[in-house]
Amino acid sequence: MNEQEDKQTLKDQLKEEMAKWQTKMDEAKVQIHLGTKEAQEKIEPYVEKLEQELSQAKKQLQELESDTESAWQEVQRGLKLSFKTMQQSFEKAEQHFRKEDKK
């Protein structure tokens, strides 16, 4: 496999990951609307942070399409960090939602 194929494979994987996060974001928004006002207020900041991270990751993915090799490596690291941050934000929101759901 050559470098161009490796990049394309990575791009495809990142696009798939992005789609999964978009689905999680949509599900989280539905859960917010179904919850109590108090639950909404507690969870909403986490979802907003997740939305910001997802938006940033989308921008980085677009940059990845046209960047040079050195910039490509930096964007790749940034995307991986964004996915990690999104996972943490999602887990925090999910924990708060589960706490509220048990009440």
C-alpha cells in the first residue's frame, strides 16, 4: 500500500468516525429534549462542548483534504485529539443524563 492509499484509508476512517459522532450528537439532543428542564440545564453544556469539538473536527477533516505532508500530520493529530475530547464530553453528558434518569 502506498502513501496516497494510506492517506485515503485514514480519511475514510475519519469520515466514518465523524458520522458516528454526528449520530451520537443527534441522539444526545433528542435525550435533552425528552428530559426535565433541570436535566436539560445540567447536560446542555456538555452537548454544546461536544458540538464545538465536532465542528472543529469537521474543519480539520476538510483541511486534511488539501494539506501538505507536514501539515497533514498535524491535522491528523488534531483530529485524533478532537475525537478523544468528544468521547470525554459525551461520557460526561451521558453520566449526568443517567443520574437524572434515575431520579
